[in-house]
Amino acid sequence: MGDAWTFRSVFGGDPDIRIVAPTMRSDDDFEAFAKPVSESTALDAPVVEGVSFEVRDVPAVEASGFTHFLDGAQRAWPVMYHGLNPVRIAHTSAAMLRRTDREVEAPTERTWEGGLAVYAVPEIAARVPSDVGPVPIKLDEDDNTPIKVGDKIRKAIEQRRGGIEVALAAGFDNDGWLLIDGGIGRPLDRNPGLRQVAGVVKTHARQYFKSAERVAKILSMREGQRTSVFLREADPAQGHEVYSFYLKLHDSESQGPLFGVIRVEIPPLPESLARADEIAGWLLVERAPLSLPDRRYDRLLYPIHLVEMHLKARQPTDAAILGRIG
């Protein structure tokens, strides 16, 4: 990170600034106020496979066809407060790793991107030296509370990481098959020619079915089963419309009904629909080995886990951030 400047050398004489240690209580002092919001639908998503929404066994396949794996990472540290408004420094990155002969290769300059940035209200961001890119958090009249500033910073960090992921995914040339941790709608917006790609969504804050019967079918799936393919329509948050289905990777009598359940996204193409069983089979192959000790091991496929570990290894340490603070 270098030692040309520190937050203390730039801001230490400002009476409105409080410089803090990066190991304070959490990444975001106000994160307890930012609760995830579940979104439900007023209608059932249209089924595009068969005549009704069903659960089916996935035929076994001998090997996975996925050759490339993409994920992103972010980590934020509190560095100071301007009055009560938080200032964060965050490292965002993404990488696409290629697998050949069962070995996952390190990314190249074209398949990894990352860096640090400082997130602060405009008057503070303007004072941050440009070698650590300042990101001004613009506020409306109703956004001037510390909680809302912190929430805007969190969203800006997520958007920056997401933008890196989308750019890497959109550059995939269909040479092999790409598996993305997350949805594929935004990459398809950028590059509608993406065909040999699938995305794995591990969280279920958004619901796509109002029918209690359909929800019950999803929650009662057994390991190795998937649902019928349905249309996840385009929306501003997720981007381009896609085909999607739920898949049960693992089961456990001691866990809840969503244990091991992922939602898979594939391009909205006839050839993608025809290969839904095959793609689901590839994902079942990717279950081994387990991504332990990660607590998300029931939904985190091991090649994606390898990408995550690579990204985390390239993040700055707490000691490096402390050195930047001064």
C-alpha cells in the first residue's frame, strides 16, 4: 500500500475528524441497523419447462463440464468519522479461474481485477489522495443521517465489486463453460452473446412463487432433485431475464428446509433449457469436496470456494490498513 501518506497525516489536524482503529467492533458500526429485506412476488413466475411446476430427479453425469469459475470479494474497514458520518476504506475484487486437467489455475491480468478505495461524503472524498481512489457518496436532503450514509457506503462498495464481476463475466468468450457465483442477468445485459454460462444464487431473499403448493415443492425437495425451469423476468436490480430452477445439493435431517438449496440461472435460450438436466448434474458433481470449514458449505461449491480463497489472499491485512491510517 506504500507509505506516501496516511489518514492521520492528511486529516489528523481536523477537529471534525475522529480517526479510529480498523479492528473496532465491526466493519460497519451501523450495520446492525441495515436489515436484509425479503421480497415476495404477487404472481407465480411462468414455467417454461413442461406444463406444470414439478420436482424431478437429476440424472447422474460422470463429470462436470464447467471449465471457468468467477466470484467477487469485498472487505471494508472503518478508518474515521467526519462528525458522525462514517468513512470507510474497502478492497473490492473479482477473479475468473480456469480449470484444466482437474487443476485450477491462478488468474491472469485479464481475469483478475481489484483495488482499494475510500468511501466518504464528497467534501471528505475530495481531500483523499488519488492513489487510493476516493469514491464520493452523494447525499440527498433525506440522506444526511449517519445510518443512511453508512448504508449508502455499503451499497457503493457492493456496486463496485459487482461492476468488476460483471466486466469479467461479460468478457468470457464461450470457450468452455463459465460458472458464476451469483446471477447472470447483469453480465447478459453487457454481453447478450454469453451462451455457455450458469449462475448459482445461494441466498433466497427474493421469492418467485406466491402459490403455497409451489413453495412447498421447493422446500420438500430431496438431495439431487431440481424444480422445473421457470422464467426469472428482467428487473432493474438483477438485469436481463433468465431461465432459472431450484436445485437441492445436500440434505440434513438436523437442518432447515433450505439447507443445500440453490437457485440456478441459465441464459433464456432453447439450448439452455434442453441442457437443464445436464447443467444440474454438473453442479451435483461440483459438490465434492465440501467447502469446509465455511459455514455455507451446503451451498458453496468447492471451485467457487477456491476463487474466494484466492481473492481473500490478495486482500490487504489489518496491519496494512493500520499502517495506512497512521
